[in-house]
Amino acid sequence: MIQPLRHVAEMDLYALAAVTDAEDARLVSLAQNESLRAPSPLAVAAANYTLSNGAAYPDPDWNKLRSALASRHGLTADNILCGAGSMELIAALAQCFLDGEHHALASEYSYAFFETAVARVGSRLLKAKEAAFTVNIRSLIESVTAQTRIVFVANPGNPTGTRIPTRDLLALRAALSHDILLVIDEAYGEFTEGLDAPTFDMVETGNTVVLRTFSKAYGLAAMRIGWGYFGPPICAHLRKVLNPNNINSASQAAATAAVLDDAYMRETTRLTSEIRDRFQVSLMQLGYAPPPSCANFILIPFASAEKAAFAQQRLYDGGFILRGMSGYGLPDCLRATISSEHHMQGVINILKSLRHQGDTI
Ligand SMILES: *Cc1c(COP(=O)(O)O)cnc(C)c1O
């Protein structure tokens, strides 16, 4: 029987969340950090419009989308690359810069796909300790070795939701040597806009890249589209390992219209943050201690893995799918995506009933 390469044979399959069964309208998925709102109606209309021209290949250079993004963020369009989800860009970065001789570094509780992307190219992901569910710059710097080629940070972090101030990222960059790429994954960056200086300027100085996605604040997870800002030499190499024609025309049109409908996205982040902050307060009133989230989800620590699993089952029975965190090394936590006020109240009611049954949290 033919065998794959050893590093592939040894890999685990990437664990996606249990997806809501479309037939089972009773279940609400709070497991994948999807937006609480449908995409902008302008994005939907733009995507629909492309379908009649479906016989043609999409624009391989994503020109309209790149110029919309460039003017929205004040960037150089040529230094933007788009991926079939930012996952494609993360994987392409690993392919460009890592192999069996070199490794990547991330924080203790970081985005699970970093690990997969690194394993796919036969490399390894080392983890730096964090405290209070927050990336510790010092510990990252101390964990760098001569074989480190990429440092991945998600900001805000997933699954923690906590934020790294831009000045800490600048300190991290300054401490890393020039042959180490710093990847700042801002999948939830739209939720913190205005709170701190944007990190795009760090890209201009080289060896730092910033990734964004349309899957979260823009509500376009189904369309599989993300983008990143890269220094020109990195752009040129990365492009070689991306699929040509990687993003279909409907997704490009939807994303472009979504960028232009800025007010819609801002309303989504405003609404999400409001519901999130109230949910956070309710959790604290029940005695939980969730780390302060700057994204569209909240990490809920329980007293033990058993209690987390028990609560997860009760929530499921009550119609809510929360993400178990064993795959993230946090078996005592559940992660709840922020949905409508009504749904979040439903979650709180179930957690409250667990308490009333005399159970500790
Ligand atoms: C959701 C998420 C992504 C994946 O985004 P896609 O664009 O849907 O591939 C990347 N990074 C982090 C930290 C995420 O939470």
C-alpha cells in the first residue's frame, strides 16, 4: 500500500467544531465565531450578480478588492494578497518559510490552525507560556531559538479573546532578529479598531505581516476569503505558493461590497461588543471568571474538565453548541461565540440552572 510522507502520516486531522445540522433548527451554533448578523445586503447582491458570468475565471489579482482595502486602510494595493480564507495565507507562509530544520513559535493558547499549517510542511510549533490567558511578550522572546523562523501571534487572541497592545508588538518585533518573520493574525482586528494604533505600519519596516479575514466581523465565513499585508519581497514569494484563481468571483464581489459598506460592519462590531460585554457581566455574576474579551466570543473557564464537559452537554441539550477547548489544551474551558441577546440569555439561563442544582461552576 502506498504511504504518504511521514510527517503527513503522523498528522492529526484538523478538528472543526460540530456544525449545526441544517435540518435541526433547534440547535444554535456558538462554536465557530461566526458573525451574529448576515452579510451586508450589498455584499449579497454583488455576489449574486457575478453568478450569471460564472463561465469566466475570477480575477486572479483580486484588483477591485485590493483597491477597496487599500483605500479603506490607507495601504499600498500591490502589497495586499488575498487567500481562500486567511487559513490559506497562514498555510502559504508556513510553506514559504518552514521545513524540518526550522520551527515556528506561538503563545501557549493560540489559534489551532497555526499548528496544522506548521505540521503540513514537516515543521514544529513551539509554545511560549502565558499568564492570565494573555500573550506574554517576554516569554515569547525567551523561547526563540536559532531554528525559529516564524513567530505567530493572534491579536485579539483565539481562544482567549485578550489583546496585545501595539507597543508590546513593537517591542516583540524589536527583540526578534531580521531572519524571523512575525505574523500578526488580526482575524478579529475589526473589533478593536480605534482602541490602539494599527499594526499595518510595522509591515513597511519588513519581516512582519498582518492577516485579516472576512469570516468574522464581515459575516462572510461561507465565502472563504481573507487577506494580508506583506512586504514586497514576501508578497512575491507567497504568491508562488497560492493557488492561481484561488478566490471565486462571488466571494471577491461580496468582500469588495462589504468593505465599501463600512457602516454595516461597524454596526456589527458595535452590536457584538455590547452584547458581549453584557454576557461577560452576567457570567461574572454567576461566579465565572472569563478573561476580558476584545473579540466576538468569550472563553469560559470551569472548575474542571468534567464540569466543562457537563455544562457543554447541558447547553447542547438546551439547544446551544459551544466549542470544547480540549484541542486548545484547555479542557476545563468552553468558548461561546457572541450571538443575539436572546441566545446569550439562553446560555446564561442554562448556566444559572446548573448552579441552582447545587453544582459548583
Ligand atoms: C477564524 C480565524 C481565522 C480563519 O479565518 P478564515 O479567513 O475563515 O480562514 C484565522 N485566524 C484566527 C485567529 C481565527 O480565529
